[in-house]
Amino acid sequence: MSPVWYRVHRVRRETHDVVTLELTPPEGAPPCSPEPGQFNMLYVFGTGEVPISISSLPSDRGELVHTVRGVGAVTNKLIALQRGDVVGVRGPFGRPWPVGELRGRDVVVVTGGIGLAPLRPVLQHLLAHRKTFGHVSLLYGARTPYDLLYRNELLAWRDSREIDVEWTVDRSSGVWNGNVGVVTRLISRATFDPERVTAFVCGPEIMIKYAIEALRNRGMATSNCYVSMERNMKCAVGFCGHCQYGPTFMCKDGPVFRFDHIEPLFQIREL
Amino acid sequence: MTQIPTSKPSIVDTLRKHQVFEGISPDCLEAFAATAHHVSLQPREVLIQEGAPAEEFLLIDSGRIAIEIFVQGRGHVSIETLGPGELVGWSWLVEPHRWHFDAIAVTPSDLIAFPAAAARELLASNHECGYGLLSRFLPQIVQRLRATRMQLLDFYTLEQ
């Protein structure tokens, strides 16, 4: 599968090391219609290719939105791209969040750090079809107030009163008036019916571990918890084995998993 | 800080709303409520001052309270925020009964305050009530200790 060359249409700086790229397809390109939770492989000329989650529902014009944190050679090149630059795109790949199964249920979204990016299209979907779902909560954690993503949207979502939105930071600064503490602390305060709630969790693996534990303490079944995992994806089609996770491949069996399906793997250290 | 004179039954009703007092015997609930009073705070109003005698503990009924410490050169640093149903303060339980942190209202907040001397006396004289209270305090202490350990892990710098 060859990359399609998309042009950077807009760059929005979210934090000191995170940017959101809006990419426009070339004329005549085959449509790319990713679902929430899927990812594309983004290719920077001469540097390499990395998997990046889709961070917005696709537009009618086929534009793609990706939020990237600069942590390595390729991602640091990605966050330095300017309007008009070209990037290669392969995808979409992977299993999406099961948003089709949420009808009539409460939904709790627990996320931390850059993990909000793959869940943003889920929240957009929930808001676009709000009456279809029960109580919806977004619980979001970041390291500091300066690391919060999509600030304007967070405020708009909260002010809409369509969903409960709570965010917290691990480390505060003098002017911070919000919550302080790890995101898992928000779970015990959130409103949802444990019998009819589905949880979507995305963030660092250690955060996922404690979030699942907190959800379980609220009486939730892990069969109603979905998590998005991350490994070193290369080919993205299950051939190369770089992203093997026990008997599964992250790229084609994930990145979204029902937690009880991978729970035994979660217990294995260094896997 | 405003102390609102309130009839005892309303304090008992307030306590019953919160999970932390779930399952405690009615007699013990009445005994704790007997000396308790409502407290209302406005944003940035100080509830607890580091170094002061720990003369009460509190249950948050509504609002948000920040636990802060003053760091020279950095000013007030918020360590964690607490919400409804959470207890504020356990220095009243441990010698020398002095607060180790500041507690400040972040939003308009309503709390129930329990005088420490009466609570300590009740714990010493009525072991059923004492056990009932401490077995409800301990999970919150453990939960907050675990949360602090998670904060030390610095989740988000581990992201690659």
C-alpha cells in the first residue's frame, strides 16, 4: 500500500510539543473515511513513518486531522511542518472504538495526555447524536495546565452542558484554579450507572491500568471497558510483527480492545 | 468562614448522603453529628492553615477544596483538590495535632466540621463508633496515598 501525498492545510499549536495538522488530499485521491479510534501511517520524506491516530471526524472534503506530540525523529519533523508542506498518508488502519454499541448507554471517557486525541472524534460523535446516549462524562488528565489539549473545545463542551467534562492536572501552577490530582481520582466522583455504562480509556499504559481498577471499584464489568493500546507499529497490516502483543497485532487486532480480551496480557510484565 | 447554626437532624441527613458514612450505626451517626456544624466558604477562603492546631476535621458536602503548601520562591502550590464526599484533615488524629498543609476553597463550598476534641473523646470512649469512623477514614487515606504515588510516577513523561 503506497502513501498518498496530502498537503498540510493548517497547523494549530496545542502545546509546546503538540500540534494538530489538517491535511488536504490531492485531487482524485481515493476517499479516506476513518472511524474514531483508527490511525493512519504518516510519512515524512527522508525521515520515516509513524502511526498517528485520527483526531477528528472526517470532513466532507476528505480532510484528515491528526494531533501529534513530538517525541522522536519523525514526530518532531511532523510538528515542525508548515502550511503547504506535503506528508505521505497510508490508512486508515486498525479497529475503531465501538461507538455503534453505545446506543442508550451511559458513556464515560477516561483519558490522559495525548490520549485525548483518538477520543476526540468519539466525543464529536456523541455530541452530534447526543439524544441517542445516556449520561456522558469526559474525564481528562494532563501533566500541567500548559499541557491541556483542545482548551477551547473543552470549555465549549463543558459549557454546553450536554456532557459532564472534568479535567485535572498532576502539577499545578500559581494561577491554576482547577482540579489537581491524577485523572483516576475523577472516576470516583463521576456520575454514571455501573450497570449500563461503557468506558473508553486511552492514555499511557500505566494510567490505563489504574483507570480500569478505579472503574472496577465503581462496580463496572471489564467487558464494558475498551482501551486503546500503543506499540511500535510499522507495516500497519499485520505482516511485520513489530507491534505483536501476545497473540495479537496492535495494528490490525487493535489499537482498540475490549479490556477483558487482553486482561491476561496486561498482567505480563515487559510484554 | 461562616458557621451556620443548624438543627442536628439536618447534619445527620447531610452525613447520610455521603458514601463515607454509609453503614455506620444510627447511634454513632447521631453521636458524631451532635457536636458538628455546617461551614460555608467562598473561593480562596482559608479553611486550614499549616502549623495551626488541628481542632477539627471536615466532610465536603459540595464544592472543591485545594490542599496547598507554601513553597518559598513558588508561592502557594496546590497538591490535590478534594470534592464532595471527601474528608479534609487527619492531623487531628495524630500527635502533635497540627496541620501540615493549608486547605483553601477553590469554589463556593459547604462542609460539615467535626470538633476534634469531641471526636477523639468519642473514639476513646465508644470503640464501636471509633472503629466505625476509622474504618471509613482509612480507605480515603489509602486512596489518596495511592493517588500521590501515581502523581510521583509522572504518567505523561512516560508517554512515547
